[in-house]
Amino acid sequence: MARLHTLQEIAEELGVSRERVRQIERQALAKVKANLIRQGFEPDDCINLRDDS
């Protein structure tokens, strides 16, 4: 099983801040959710993009 990485570990690997990694993650999840909705899935069945701020 693959090990989960922290935002800090990913940020260090990419040379960006933890906040930037979080922003990229949120944008990617929003795109996945939009694609699922376009394919006919209900919004409530999709990824939950809660606002952490």
C-alpha cells in the first residue's frame, strides 16, 4: 500500500509552499468533480469540496 504524504513533504519536493500545494489539490478536485457531473453523476454523489478556510 502506498504511503500518504503530508502537504509539507509534497511542498518540499515541488519547491512551493504548503498553501500552494493545498490550492493545487483543491483545483484538481474541483476539475474531477466537474467532469463527474458532466458525465451524469449527481453533485451530492461527488467529491466533497468543503471550505477549510
